Amino acid sequence: MDEGEKQRITVDIYNRTYTIVGPESESHVRLVAGLVDQKMKELHEMNRQLDTTRLAVLTAVNTMNDYQKLKEDYATLLGSLRKKEDK
């Protein structure tokens, strides 16, 4: 596959089938879909009253929270590395 060429990959997330279109590898898309599926199932176990839409939103909020924390940690590490390089 050429760089930037998009492919279609069918995945199952929380008992629904989705077609993901993008340049990422099939293994990457399947990994991400699996993580989303796993997180939705975890949240469902904690609160069985949540419908699929609420589970999806909570999954997105949890994921973005984790992402933001990682970005902050990364920025802190870069700052520390630059300080050491400047010495």
C-alpha cells in the first residue's frame, strides 16, 4: 500500500460492526478498535444501566483524559531532558 493510501477495515466494537477508513495499518486499526471495545465493556460492567451512547461518550471522555495526561507527562519529560542538555 502506498503511503497516504486509505484502506477500509471492518471491526466490531461493542457488538456493532464499523468500517474504518484511513491510512493506518490493519493491525493498528484492529488494536485501537479492540481497546475501545474493551473500555466500553469495562464501563458497562461498572454500570449496567448505561446505554450504548452513554458508554461511547464515557469511553471517549476517559480516553481523552488519558491522552491529555500523557501529553502533559510527555511535555514534562521533554522539559527535563532539555534542562539536562543545557547544563
